[in-house]
Amino acid sequence: MIGEYPTDEELDTIIKWTFDKEWRLLMEYIHKLWWAADWGWREEDTEDDIHGPVHRYDISTGGWSGNESLISAMRENPNLFWSMCWVQSRRGGHYIFETRRIKEPDGSSTLPT
């Protein structure tokens, strides 16, 4: 699928994604569709100054219209994805998203299951 534009069905899946399916799973789905993910997609577990432990996605569209379509679908999601996960946008198609991780009693953190 690399280099192919996302289909209307794939974009519709992103738009209709609900929180009960988890936002991190949405990001995994989008990652599979992302053109040039080896260059324009980076993830890491980190600490956010507001939310504590998070999984951060630092992604760049590379100016490719297929990736821009994926970003548009993410924005159109009416189930709070953008308001819950978006952190930053920068000129040139750069975005940062975060999904929360659960802080365990021992101080470690994990992604929600």
C-alpha cells in the first residue's frame, strides 16, 4: 500500500473511529497507511508536563497529499480524537500527537489495553 493514496473507505474508518477502540489503535491504523513512514513517522514513550506518561507521535506529511488526506480525516473525527490527542502543528506539515499511558503503582507506565 506504500505510495498509494488512502481509499475513501480507509478515510471513513478514521473519521468514524470511536474512543472505545482506543486512540493508540487508530494511530497504528494510520501508521500502516502513512506514506514514507520510515522518514516521516517517529514514536516514543515520554512524560508530558500536563498528562504525565504518554506515547508521542511526531509525524510529517512530507507534503504528500495522501498523508494530508489522513490528517484531514483525523481532524474530522467527531469523537474527540483531535481535542484529546493533538499537541502541536507546525508549518510544513509537521504534527505531534500524544496518547496517554497508564501509570502503574510501581511507577512504570503502560499503554491502555
